[in-house]
Amino acid sequence: MKPFSDCPKAGLAEIRGVFTDIDDTVSSDGRLTADAYGALEALKKAGLLVIPVTGRPAGWCDHIARFWPVDAVVGENGAFWMWLDGRLKSRFVQSDAERAEGRRRLDAVRADVLREVPGAGIASDQAFRYADLAVDFCEDVPRLPRADIDRIVAIFERHGAQAKVSSIHVNGWFGSYDKLSTTKAMMRELFAVDLDRERERWIFCGDSPNDSPMFGYFPNAIGVANVRDLTDAMPHLPAWITEARSGAGFVEMARALIGARRGER
């Protein structure tokens, strides 16, 4: 990972849009600051597409698509995308029947996690989810040690589910999708963009292991500084890293990107 301050301005000036994680990337210590929200709006006003790609639930994504200055949002680690086109629209990767069967199977995972990992909790936003199970290891429960987080992942995998670790939750689901596969599908269907042909013209900004597929795919992926906290759990790291952590790092990225588009040095 190279300092983002060394990123060539000419390359930044060619960027068409920004994909971004939310928790601990746009937010800071669980809060969305005015500066970070303003950075989202500034990116939009500069003519860039802005698309959060998050593990947060459908209930949150409904709000984000309706009220945030974004063009669309990918939620629950790729289970769907939502966008506003006069009214809210949603596109799910799986059928209703597939999601119902997945939720049934996740009930057994939930029982095993709560029995086998003392201190783990079910995420407070679980009631607003369509497709996955989110296990809280530090948001609303005392932080669990890394060994317990690994045990949660192992329980999901024992049941045949996928499991991804964010900065606050272990998210698990049944299905072959992830943040990257759904982002690529969304861009083809919604924006007529083939990311495989122009991935160098898009930025992904993130901070945690569930962002690793995006880091590996985008040559201009950026990690906010707290990405260093979990690098040992990531198969792929971002090309660039900001000086500041969390939302302040996102603001740092946005200002540099907008400045490059204006020709600032």
C-alpha cells in the first residue's frame, strides 16, 4: 500500500465514479460526520457517480438510496442493489424462494453461534435484513478477541455458508455472490458500464476484510488508514492508503479526487 498523497493527479482526473464501504470508511466511531456526508455530496456535484457498497441491511439501504447524495447502493454484501428513479427500485440477486430458504438455514447458524461463542450478539439491525445473518462482535457488545471472530466464521462455513468479516460484524449468507460480483452486475444493468473494460477509471474506498475482493479488483482501490488494523485477514490489499482514518480518510480521498478533476496541483 502506497501513500494516497503519491497517487498521480492525472490518473485521478480520469476517474468516473467512487464505490465506497460505509462503516469505518465513511463513518467514524459509528457516526456519520458532517464533513464525510459533505464529501459524498461534493463528489456528486463534481459529476462523479457515488455508490456505497455495504454489508448494512435493506432497511438502511432504503434510507440511503432515498436520502443520501448517491446514485445507487449495494447492500448486505451483494444481496441486492437499490436506487431512486422517481420511486425506490430494488434488484435482488436471488429469488424470493432462495432467500427464504437461506433465512431458514441461517436460523441453525444463529443458534450455534450463540451457543458456541459466548459474548457474540446478533446485530441490532438484523430485523431489517432480507438475505444474511449479521453477528455483532464489537458494535453493541464488548469487543470479542480475534479467535472468537474466527470461530464465528468457522461456524458459518461449517453450515456451508459464506462468511465475511467487516469492522463490526461477521456477515454470513447462502449464495455465490459478494460485494464485487453484484457491483459488476449492477453496473452492467443499471449504468451500461462493463467494469472489466474500464476498472482503472473507478475507485473503491474501504477498510475491512469484506472489502478485500474489491481491493483486489480495482487497481485504484484506496484504503482509509484504519485498513492497517486488519491487513493480516485480507487476501488483497488496496493500492493506496490515506493518511487519516475512517471518515476523515474518506474526506481526504474526496478532496484529492475533486481537486484533480479541477486541475489543481
